Amino acid sequence: MQGMKPVKVHSCSDRVQADMLIEALKREGIPAYAESKGSGDYLNIYMGTSVFGESLYVDENDADRAKEIIESMTQADSDVADTIEDQEPVPARQDKKILVVRIISLIAALFLFLGAVVPTLLNLFLG
């Protein structure tokens, strides 16, 4: 039996992304593992996340296939993001929503003022 010769195939921004890619590779029969960069392991323990990211490793024999799988998964994510960015915003609808929120806030503030001040004034004048 020959040992694994690890090769870095991808850099992930966080542990969650690394775990998702590792599971996808395992489903395809490719053993993989992630390693934190720098002091990332300590930050993962202390803060629950690391700003240094993760590196994914697979055996050198599986590297090309792993890269294809990872690229297909990350490409799908970027396609969704591009589609969302391509949609044009509807400023008129957003302006109407902001106007409605402002009017409701003004009415709420008026009722709050009346509820707090009027009883006090009535108490003073009718005392």
C-alpha cells in the first residue's frame, strides 16, 4: 500500500466552504482534507472562524479530477452571483418603500408623543 502524496488543489475562504468541497470530493471517491493557514486553527477554536482561510489537499493522482469537481462547484456559485448582479434594481419601488416607512415612522412618533405628553398636560391643567 502506497502513502498519500498530498497536493494543494484549492484555497477556501473559510472552514464551511472547505467542508462542503471535501464532502463533494468524498462523494466522488476522492479522499481530501483541509488545513488552516497560519494560526487559523487557533482562531477557529477561539473565535469559531479564521481570517486566514483553508487549503484543500488531495492525493496527487486525484488532483486533476478534484480540480474539475471543485471548479464546477465554484463556477456554479459564481454563475448564481453573476445572475443576481445582472438584475437591474427597481429604484421606484425602493423609493416608495422608503417613503412608506418614513410615513409610518412619523405616525408612530406622533402617537408616542401624544401618548406621553397629552396625559401630563391634562393632569397639569385639570389637576
